[in-house]
Amino acid sequence: MINLNFKEIALEIKLIAVVFIISISILIAKIVNVDLYKSILEQFALFSDFKIFNYRIWQFLTYSFLHADLMHLVFNMFMLYFFSQLFFTFFNTKQFFRAYFLGGIAAGIFYFLIANLVGFQSFVVGASGAVMAVFFTVVGYNPNMRVQLIIFGNVAIYFIAIVFLCFDFFQLFFDNAGGHLAHIGGSLFGFMYGKWLGGSVILTKKKPKVKSKLRTIHTINNSVKINTEDTIVQKKIDVILDKISKSGYDSLTTEEKEFLFKQK
């Protein structure tokens, strides 16, 4: 019998589970009772039409818990899981929550403002704006980080970011313009958040420096001794970060990933 401890489940998995359950429940309502589904949309989807929006400011948050269909939901959750693995290479859980939820809100505000500016009336649902904020936080912080793609091989994430942005700008003139506006808004927030985080830490040779929890400094007769164990840990972290920069996160061994995760 498998004893599953909820506290031991990774944060991103918990978030994915919550979004999945809420979205699936609402999609079931769409099948069972169309009128109920429409009333849910009116309350919790994000409408650019101010008459429908009617000062329901919670829509800037709740729209990201709704999805148009099952494929929309599965794709967003898959991307969230993949991007979160990149995110936790450098950041902690509080920063993840900020990137995701504030990024989703920023994406909604961006969509709402641009849509009203150009007279575009529609509504938007989906977590993709928040998901893009998570990814672009990593891009803003370390654009040269490399990942292994099945078709293209080892590429820098800034290249992937450019492809995403070009696709979203192109699709503005075709299908689901509202969704692509949210993508762009989330991307802009994430990039700026990543830059802000990058400016708040010490960088060595343009790579992120991870602070070890084992670091202790003792002052004896005006001299400073750095704990030997801490020095060894930091050197190991630097080697792993060099490996990520050159070959991507997926090139790490299971032991290296576990070691890096314990330093958060």
C-alpha cells in the first residue's frame, strides 16, 4: 500500500491538481447544464466588455482557473510542469507563487487594457498567461540557460522565448486574439520580474549564485573563517550551474538535481 504524504508532494503538482480539478468541474457543468456554465463564465471569466465585466475585479484572478476545453487545460498544465522545473533551478516557492499568480493577474490586466483600447470585445480563460510569466521569469534572469529539445537539440531559452513571442504577435490578427494578448502580458511581467530578481542577487560571470543554507562565518581576532563544509557545497553548486548553463537542466544526473533542490 502506498502511503502518500500530501506535504511531500511538489508545489507545482499541487497547483496543477487544484487548477485541473476546478477546470474539469466547470467543463463538466458545460455538458450537464449549459445555463449554469454560462453563469459561471459571466462571473469568473475575464470580459473586456465593461458592461459584462461590471467591476468584478476578481475576474483578473479567477479566469486563469477556467479553460475552454480539455486539450487547452492539459496543454497548459503540461507547460506549467515543464517550466516550473526550469524555474526551481534558481528560485524558491514564494517566488514561484509570485510569478504565477501576479503574472496571471498582470496578463489579465494587459488583455483588458489593450482590448478596450482597440475596441475588442471578448472574454479570456486559461492559465497560459500565468504559465508564460513563470517561463519568462527564467528568461529574464538567465536567458542563456540551455535546454534539450527533441527536435532542435540543445538550445538557449531566449530562442524559445523569441519563438513564443513571434507566434503570439502573429496570432493577434487571427484566432484567439484575447488569449495571445494575455500571453504577451504574462511574458512581459515575467521578464521584468526575472530582471528584478537578477538585480537583487550577486552574479558571478553572469551566472546565478545560489546561497547555501550551511554558510556560517566566524570572526576571530578580526579575521574571517568560512566553514570548510560550506566551501565544498558552494563549489559543487558552481559546477552544477556551469553544467546547466552549457548543457541545460536535463543534462543533470538525478543526484545532482536532488542536491541542487536541497539547497533552496
